[in-house]
Amino acid sequence: MHRHLGLFDYTLLNRYMAKGEISWKGSFEDGRKRQAYAKKIGRNWRFFDREKRYDNWEPVLKPEFDDWIELLDGVDRRVHRRLLQPQDADRLRQKIKELFPGVDVPKPS
């Protein structure tokens, strides 16, 4: 017998980050603290942020270059630990080059 999850159940599931997500901390432009994470869905990355621990995660529709670089750093570290494939980092570097032409993207370390 299949049990369908209701809206409330999905809200609870989405409140907590899954292991495959990459997160970092920073600050908003006005200086407030910021928590951010990126989640891979298919071949696309979705970005989210919030100010405080119990705030709701809000989608970031147009992530800034710094967000992409933080994500790339996390992906590179996971490739080094063999948690992700080198192709994942290569695809991410290519995506950053497409979104921000003329900007230097760090090489893998």
C-alpha cells in the first residue's frame, strides 16, 4: 500500500538539508549574516539562502558569481574525497563560464 505525502509532510522533509547538498556561510550585501546552500536537481543547481537558523529557506533565482565559486569549492572538495565525479566539477566550471563570460574560474587544486 502506497502512502502519499501531503503538503505538510513535504514541508517537513524540505526543512532539513539532505547529505548531498553543499552549504556555506557568508553575508548579505547589507552586512547581515547569511546561510546558503545549493542542491543538484538533475544537471541543474538550485540555490537557497536564509538569515537565521529557523528562517525558511528562500530560493535564489539569480545566484551571484561568489555563490557559484563557493559551490565550486565544495564540489572540488567532494571530488577530492571521491564523493563526486571529476566530470561534475568540469560541468560546473563550464556552467560558470557560460553564465559569467570573461571571468577567470579557478582551476582544480
